[in-house]
Amino acid sequence: MNIHIKIKTSTAIVVIVIMLAGSFWILKNKLSGINHVDTSQQQATQSLKPTEDSSDQESKLIFAGNPERTVYKIKRDDKWIVLDNGQESPAYDQVAAPAFSQDNQSFAYAAIANNQTYLVVNNVPQVTPYKEITNIAFSPNGIRLAYVAKTGGNFVVVVDNKVSEEYQQIGVLQTNTGSAPVVFSPDSQKVAYKVITDNGSYVVVDQQAGKIYDNIANFNFSDNSTQFTYQAEAGNKQVTVVHN
């Protein structure tokens, strides 16, 4: 009887050891997969911002990839280079994450060289330098390009290389699809942005300025792009403004 019990006990121990070993092997593989996913997510997040890490002689950050195009940047020594399907850009001190057109045929980014910020379109630097360039946006059809630039202490909105007058501050327009400083109409023909002054805010559409209000929100173009509306506050009143 004792021998029989010992045999059963030994068998049970062997089974438990095998089960524990199998569980450990499964858990190890799962943890490896989780670590791999976390690393990819971290790289994707980091690629949205310019980096100043100078410890790596060559670092690679993917911006966009599809069967037709792969855009990424690498660091060589102390300079950043953007590669578009293997074609290298000039070397820059710093490169921000680019904006892409909806069809992924065009991209643009801000790059710093010699303490000047340049707009770079499809890896071709533009001529005019600025102190800062932000909020690059392509029109829905991918043809037009707009962005906000800082010149000294003021700001301008550049649309198709045409520079607006200087403003104290450019605000953010809230729309049904999100928020952005520069908003294109659905047909890509009109451009709108909000200017903030000491006296209030006003909307500019195709270089035509509207009335100053205490606050402006909920800006939207009509589906056919012929009209636009927004909500405005003037004192204790809230009004809906149509076509300025």
C-alpha cells in the first residue's frame, strides 16, 4: 500500500513539474510579444516629435510607410537627414515630423539649419526662412499647402507661398472634424483661420477679416463650400455668424 501511494505521489509531482514548465514557456513567449508591441508603439510616438538626442551616431525614425513610399529620418553625427524612398534631403540641425497629404503623394516638414527654420516640401527646402514654422496642413485635394510661421514676435499664415499680414497671435478653430489653426474648405478652394488680439478674436477667410468678438467657436464650412458659420460671443450675447 505504501509503495502504491509513493508511486502515485511521484507521478503527481512529475505532472505538476511538466505543467509548470509549460506555463512558464507560454508566459515567456507572451511577455516577449508584449515587449515587442510596446517598443513599436514607443517608436511611433517618438516619431511625432523632433528629437535632440545626440548620443547615437545614426538613429532611424519611420514617418510613413506603404507599398509605394517610405519616409524616415536618420541621424548622422550631429545632423538629421530625411530619406524619401532612399533619396536623401540636405542635412539639418533638427527635423520635425512631417505632414502628409491625404493621398500620401506629398509631404512637408519644418527643418532647422543655422538657427533658421525652413519649410521643406517633398524633401526640397523652400527659400524663405522663419523663426518658427508650425501647423502645416494640406488641402483635401493635396494640391494646396498652408502653415503658421513666426517672424520676430508676430505670426503670419502662409498659403501657397503667399504670406498674410502679421498678427499678434493665431488661434485654433474648432470644427466638427477636429481643431486646427488653419482650415481648408471641403473643395480646397477656401482657407480660414482665427486671429487673436487684445480686444478679442476674429475669423479670416480668404484674406477677408470678419468682426471682432469676445470669443469664437464651432467654425464650419458648408458641404458645398459656399458658406461658413461659427458661434461668437459678444458681451452677454451668443450669436451664430453666417458668412461673416
